[in-house]
Amino acid sequence: MQRTRFERLDQALDALEQRAREFAGATSRNPVDAKLKRFEPVQQVAARIEVAGPQRFLASVHGGVDVRGDGSTEAYRGRVRREVIEQRRGETPYAALRRALGNA
């Protein structure tokens, strides 16, 4: 796990996007067969990149991007109860996250 501090939310989101794109380009997972269920790569979280702050404890902003095993990405808001951020037409997951956290 790696932690980095930023002065502003936009700087943190720029770094999050860069890191998530790196993971998405390098991710390739195989299906996983558990005894009762099969998990396809799109169902597996290969990497989770999060932002939280500005407070150290009880941060008012929580969100991030999950990089799936097939290289796809999905933005979410929240920490314990993650809420997937629905993308608008033509919007990337990163833009959707910026929009959602800009209203936080």
C-alpha cells in the first residue's frame, strides 16, 4: 500500500487517474474457479486507488477507482458503503469521479 499527500483535490485526482491508467494497462487476470462459483476477470478487483480527505480521521471526501481484472475501470464514492458513480454519456470513470467529488 502506498500513500501520498496532496494539497488540493484536483492534484490528488490527477495522480489517481495516472496510477489507475497504469494498472489498467498492465492488468490481465484469468477466471477464478471457487468450488461453488466462477469469478470472471471483470468481477475481480485487481487494484483499488482511493482518495480521502482533507481530514486525517473521519475524512469528508471518500472515493476512488477500481481497476478490474480485465483492465476496465469503475469509479465509486464512499468507503465502507461504496456507491458506483454512474457515468454520463461520453464521460470517463475519472471524469465521473471528479464530478461526484466536486460536489462533496
